[in-house]
Amino acid sequence: MTTFPAEVVRAVLRHMNEDHTEDSLTIVRAYAEPEASAATMTGLDGAGGTWDAQVRGRTVSVTVPWTEPAVERADLRREVVRLHERALERLGQTPTEVHP
């Protein structure tokens, strides 16, 4: 399993938690906690991402595996986008934003 340098993990977490909170919530709802009201990304490695989800007043840690192992930093973006797109499909939602 690939681990990423701390500065890479911090940058990805900051980006997800500042710019993509709704995307994180969609991923958590689709793959683990359908009743989640909020989600904060707390970690990642080459195998998947981890979020703290708020579910009925309690915090639940959720790990969702990537669709393919992430080996390089660019793979992380690809995998988060894939998870989000597939999460939308699982939830019967349509994309509201196009990820470049």
C-alpha cells in the first residue's frame, strides 16, 4: 500500500474540506452512511480515503476504497473524482459540477 508524504495528505485534505464538502458527503452517503448529515475527510493512502461522518448526532469513521490503487499524487484526484461520479450514480443523482 502506498503512503503519501504528510504535505501531500494535508494538501488533499485541506482542498477536500474547504472546496468539496458536498462531494465528500455524497461519497460517504453512497458508500457507507446514507443518513450522514456532514462529512470531513480525515485521511488517505494508496488504498482509499477516510472521512468522519456525522450520523444522528454521532461521529462515525468511514473508509472507502479507491476504484484502483493510488500510487502517485495525480492518482488521488482521479480516484476522488471517480468515487464521486459513481456515488452520484448509486444515489440516482446527476452531476451539478463538471470536474476538469
